[in-house]
Amino acid sequence: MDDHDAAKDVIERLKVPIPDLPTLLSLLVAPLESLGLLPPRFRRYNLNPLPANAINPWKHIPPIQRSLIQHILPTWDTLLAENDATSVVDQYFCPDSFSNASQTAGKLAILSYSTLITLPFTEYSMRILEHLAVEYPVDRLHTATFGWKEFDLASRNVTWEDCIRSIVMVPAKVANAVGGQSVMPGLEHGAYFNQVSKRTEVLIHTLSSQPSPKDALHSVTYLIVKLVNLGVFPPTPPTARSQPSFFQTALPTIRSRLKAEDAKAYSSCWSTLMLDVPSSLSLRSILTSLFASLSTVEPSLDPSLFHRVRVKEETQILSEVVGCVTPDKEELWETATSLIIGRDWDEARARIFICWVSGGSMDGKVNLKALGAFLDSVLEIWSSSTHIKHSLLSRHRYTTSLLLITASYFPPSSKEVNNLALSPLFIQAISTYISHLDHSVRRCGMLAAEVIAHLINKRLDFGEWDGDDSGKPWARELQNLLKARDVDVDTISHLGTDDIEIEEITAPDAASKASATARSPKPHRAAFASSTSGYDSDDSVTGYASEQSSRSNSPTPSELAEIEKDPTLNVGVKKVARPVYLAQLGELLRGGGNKVGPDDPHEADKIEVALDYAEELIRKKRGFGTELSENAVNLVYALLGLHNNYNLDGFEVKRQGALNALVACCPRKSAPALIEEYFKNQYSADQRYVALNALALGARELASLPVPPSIVPVERTSFPSKTLPPALHRRYITNEANTKALRTITDDITRLAIDKQKEPETDKVPELVRERRLRLKKPTRIMEMTQSAKPSFIIPPKPKSTTFTEVAAEYFIMPLVNRFWLFLRDEQTREDRTAYQEGRHRYHGAGTGLILNPLILAQFIRALAVLVNASQNAPEWLSLIAPDSLDLAVTLGTRPVSQYGDADSDDEETTSKEKSQGKEASVLTSALELALVILDGCLEVDDGRTMSLEHTPLVLAVGEWANKVFTTLEAGMKLEGGGGLHEVSLRRAAAGVLLKVDSLTSRWRRSMIDVA
């Protein structure tokens, strides 16, 4: 057996059951001994040693590592721990400190990252990753990667990039694996990346001592860019331990190294690294984080020697880490100056930036060319009319400080200062500043005029700097600061001034808050109440005697089912196979016409089998590849276009369940297809109800809101003589449920919105709230967790599913609203074209079964209300969903959609009139309920601020509309169709809208625009 076969035999034997522990140890120690990594105390188990070069780490170690995680540890972990032999397994992933310096140990550590990341996480694998982060940090892995002389530079770069990708994936992978459980301290997001940041600085220092560090810095650049993309260079200092920061972690060490003897090579290495960053966005993030991590100088404008030394020392940090910033370094210059001028910093940062741009922080020589270019950029921003009129006072003070401190670095009466004083931009800006209504802002311009005039030996004195009001103290501090330059201070004699302790800012303990937070109860599932039996007009009907027929009795449905199942009557007839793929399901739903052969199943059997398994199959295919997304649209067409031509049992319920499942499982494909089909004139009212129900119920399922069960027969307790035969009874009850589903959900939503106005007074008294919480809240008890209850392995999490907030605006609500407006425009245009014709030649847009029919239109508005309620947490809710839906509700509630009304015709005029009245009342009620849902959502999301301030006319129009409806009802006037339940619902909806509008206007009345 050659060396390759011997290694392969070990790998194969690790995958099959192993009889005992000695056999297992003999298999594990042989590869380690061949690699030179076996601890001495385990050499007695090496009964079948392998040759020295039998194991190729790149080829043989990953299969062994996977076998250990997947096969060995789940079975042998307890026995290995009892015999103190777990370290043999650890040696394959994280070799001990005695082997750490070897080249092979570094290879195994690199391979361990890639292996552990790709396998489901266990407690053991996370413990190994925590040890790897400490024992084999990024600088050690860099040495291991680029120390392989057997590979060329390109191969080593590829290996390094793969290693870095695995390293930075660890915290996110671990957090997803543990879910809500605690993470090991070393693998927490903040602590892990702070450690990576610290070791990255060590790597840079190590490379700076090499003869040619520039060649090796490209690999460090890749690491830095990865850290930038992961947010390790935050724009502001972090306020919590969970937020990593490269410079907050590494900057103290960088300061100390810049004072060492090899500081020049170290500084050159950093400067080269900054210029080597490939993306300007990455460079911008790095510089922003560095600027924000500099030490704070307080007070910002203190002209004392101590503070000037601190300013120059911070400037030296920038000069030695980033390098000198000059217009010749085009990318660095544009990025740095845009950050300095474009962001809001304090005046102390302005002093540091200008001292850095001047280039005199190291040798004392000021770069007037760079200062002149920087002064022009500052003047362009400072003199902008938009900046003068709309910027905050802090921004004005910062830009004025930049302008005047930069100008003070030039010699008196220099060419640059004279050009500034005579610049049309500067002169025009001074006049704009002086005419500003804010005294503090006005004095910024006046101070600039005085200082620039003094620099060119001209006299200008406004005489308004005495006192403590309107920015006068700030102006005096800046004038005192300009008497000398920070760049002229000698820091050699003040070396101890920068020994300032940096206090770590941490957020309050979030864990204690989390434990004190009461858990919110789970939402109850929607329950559809069945109507109670009451007075029936059929009670007074009595039967009468009839002659017995000579014909035999018709068979009952059960007898027909038995006859159909009789095997002697169905010899040779093929059964319809259960579909296992969605393409097969679509073929069964579409059917193929009549039977082709005598033994082929009938089309009714195909449709019945397809409907029986449609919902189950659709839900099973969720999250499995692209099969569902590829077939979703075809299934929507097939299911929506079905007709119950064969009187199949449960047809409506099964079809509705399948469409609900399509919308919930594949919303990006199914919802737009359903919306597009809904506005086609080829469907009946029942099919339109099915489409609306699918959109609403599927959306609620995506939003994790209560939904009715998918397939539950409706049972009603009625006396047998008052019901139809069981089959017909179930059929008509099911059809009625299709129309009641949305109505019931909408009623629940509006009732909840109105009930929110009834806040108990006890909720407004802090003492009563605290007493009630202490009385009701149970203390958390400590429970002992047995060893058997501790999970040794963690089940990998399921892939993230789509939530409704992600797709609500783009795939549900906005397509539905926009498509309705287009449809309404087309229908009204057709009516206008035929308005001068008579009789049947005149087009009616609100005919029976059409979309603008009041009965169907009310159902459409209810579906929209359900969608709007479910999308309340969507990011587009305040800007798009709420205002556009409210506009639609007001339009449908106040404007006629058709100039001819309902086109239903009947022989009796009163019957037609009653139908039309009821339908119009339902549209008005639904529109008010939609408005109520939207206004309640606005109050929930931002207290109605956006809706009240940005859509004031719309809010006032809703209030006026609801007030008109409510006043009409209170005056005793009868609206069309306003009797019975319609009147109760209409009155309740109008009152609810009035309450919500009053809440909005009372909160934001002073800020709302008066449009009266």
C-alpha cells in the first residue's frame, strides 16, 4: 500500500463505525505523527505509523476534520473527555502552543476556519473557533500563508483572501447558529473584531520591519477593506461594547509605536497602506473613523500652550498614519478635504485639520500651495447662499473657523489673503451674512470681515464684541486663538502632554433591561364567529300532504360514492397519480380536455386530485431551489381560472387555500400576477373574491398575523328541518364564507383601532402603572438545568423567509393602487365616449360582475385595508403606502366611480333600487374603515407627524368627509342602504375616523398649514 492509499484508508475508516476507543486513537494519532504535531503522551497509540510525507495537509486534513465533526464527536465526545483524549481531536483544528510556531500548524489553522464555517455549528466547533481567534490570530495566519515557498505569490494571495473571508464570517455565523442563546465572549461581534483589529495593527508593525514591506502590504489592504465593509471603521466612536472600532482599539498602540526608534518605517508603512486602498469609499470610511477617534481638545478654542501642543500632537498622528495631504495625491486630497469641509466637526478638529493640511506638523515648513487650494474649497462652501440661509449655528461656526484659521496661516498681506479679501464670493457672502436675521450667524460674517481686513493691514471694526449674548464670547475666543498658529508650537519640550487616559464609553447594561422587559403575549388566531340561531321566517311555514310518487327514490350522495368505488364497475380505469412536482400540478389543473383513451382518468378526477394536494405541495416546495418561483405564475393562472364545472366537494376552500399558499410562499411572483389578473374582465365576482382573499390572507401570513385555518369545514348548529341537504348546505356555507373572510378581519381591525381611543385613566398615572406591574408581573425563578437537558449540538437555523414588510409596497399595495387608478381612468373614458348613445349601446363601468360594481368594490377596499394594516412596519409606509391609500379611500368615498351607477337590471324597479342602495352603503363603509386603519397606523408609527405635516389637506379632507357622514346620520337622515348592520358599521367607522383626525390635529395643530 503506497502513502496515498494509506492516508485514504484512514479517512474512510473514520467515516464508518469504530469498535472501541483504542482503535479510534490509533487512527487519529497516525496522521498527526506524520505531520509532526502529535503530543508525546499519545505516541503509544501509534500502532500503524504512516510515512513522514504520507499526509498532504491541503488534500487529507479537510476530510479528516469533517469526519471528526460529523461522525466522531457526536458519538465519542463523552468517552474522549473521560479518558482525557479530546486534545487529540483539538490538534487537528487548533494545534497546541508547543506546535504553534511550526509551518504545518499554521496550515491546519487556516484549513480549520474553512472547514468549521461550512459545517453546521456545534458547541465544540464554536469552542475551537474561540481558541483559534486567540492562538492563531490574523497576523499568525498571514505568516503561515505567505511563508509557503512551494506556492507562487498568486496562489498564496488566493489562499489569504479565502482565509480572510472565513475569519470575518465567524461572528455572524455563530450568532445565527445560537439564535437567542448567549454567545461565547470571544466570539461576540464587538470583542471578536476588536481582537482582529488589534492583531491587524501587529501585522502592520511586523511587516514594517521587513526589507520590502510594500510587496506584502497588498494583502493587508484586502483585510482592511473587508473590515471597512463590515463596519469596523465606524464614523463615530462606539457607545456599546457590541460595536467594534478599529482605531479605538488600535490607536493607543499606534501612538506608542510612533514614539519608538523604528517609527519612521512604521509610519511609512501606514502611509503606503492608505494610498493603496483601492476604493475611495473605503478610504473615506477609514479617514472618517480616524478623524472621529482623535483625542478631544476641550475647550475647542483654548489658545493656551497646553492645548496647542495637544492639537499639534493629534496632527502628527494624522501626518504619520495618513501622510501629508497635498493636491498632488489627488484621490487622498479629494477624499480628505471633502470630509473636512462636508461633515460637521467641532472647532478643535478644525484646528487639527488645518495644521495637518499645512504640512508643518513634522518639520515646521508650511505648504502654502496646499493651504491655498484648501482655502478656495472652504470659501466655496462658506460663501454659499444655501449654507448661509439654512445651516445650523454649529455649522456656521465650524466653517468660519476653517476659513479664518486657514487664512491666519498665511503671512500678512500675502497674495492668497489679498485674493480672498477681493474675491466676489467673499464680498457677496459678507453682505448676505450681515443681512441675516440671526444675530449669532450675522456675527460670523462680521468677524470674518474684520479678521480678513486685519490680515491685509486694513482697518475694520464693528465694535460689537463686548457682552455675553448672541455668540460674542465665541467670537472673542476665536480672535484670541488667531493671534498665534498651532503649527508653530514646539512639542519636543512637552512630550508628556499627550499621556491622557482614554475612557472607554460603554452603553448601559442591556441585559438587565432585557430581563426586566415583560414578554408580550402571543397574538390570538382569528376566530370566525358563526351566527347564532334566531327568528326564522320559515317557522310559520307548515307542510302539506302530497301523493306518493311511483318512481323509485334517488340515491343519496353516500350511495353514489359507494357505487363509484365499486371495483367491478371501474375495471382498468387508471387512477390519477399524486403530483410530486409543481409542473405536474399545473398540468393537472389545466387539464387536457376530454379523455384520450378509454382507461384514462376523467378531467374532473385530475382537478380533484390537484386541488387535494395543491396547498400541501406548494408549502413543501417553499425554500427548495427555484421550482416554486418558476411555476408560481402559471399556477396562479390555472387556479384563478378554474370553474367548479363538476360540482367537486370543497372546491372553493381548496382553491382558496392553494392561492393563499402561493401568495405566502412566493409573494414576489404570485402577488403581481394576481393583481394583474384581477383587473381583467374575464373573471366572475366569485373569482375576484378569491383573488382578493388570497392577497389579504397571504399578506397576513407573511406578516405573522392571525389568519383563519387553511381548510376547516364550517359547522353550524341548526335544526335539520331548516337546512338544505348536507352536501348543498356545506357548499353554500363555504361560498358565503368567501365573502365574509375579509369582512370579519376588517371588522376586527377597525374595532381594535377604535378601542385604542379608550385608554384607561390608570395608564396615565405612573404610581398606578408601577403598582399594577408589581402586582401582576411574576418574578423570574432560577431553575436548575440538568446535564441531559443541555443541548450538546445546536440545530442549524432555517433560512430566512420573506417578511411582508419587505414586499408590501413593491409587490402588493402600490401595484394594487396604481393598477386601480389606471383601470378607473380607462372605464370612465369608455363611459364618456358612449355617453351620447342610448340603451344598450351606452357603456356601463359598474355592471354586474365588473370591478366597479359596489359589491366587488367594497370587497376590494376591505382587502386593501387588510394589506395596509399588515404593512404598518414597512419602511415605505409613511411616505407611500399611507398617503396613497388614504387618497384612494377619500376618492372612492366621496366621488362617483361611474356616472350611471349600478347597471343591474331587474323586472321590478324596487328590487334593483334596493340592491343599488345596499351596495353603495357598503362602499362608503369600507372606504371609511380603510381611512380609519390608515390614521390609526399613522398614530402608532410616528404619532401622526408625517401624515399631519406633509399631507395636511388630505387629513383635513378626511375629517370633513367623516364629519359630514356622521352629522348626516345623527340628524336622522337616511343614506342609501343605511339600514340594519350597514348603518351600525357606517356610524362606527365615521365616528372612529373623527376621533383619529381629532387626535392628529390636536397633536400637530400648531405645525399644520392652514388651508382653509
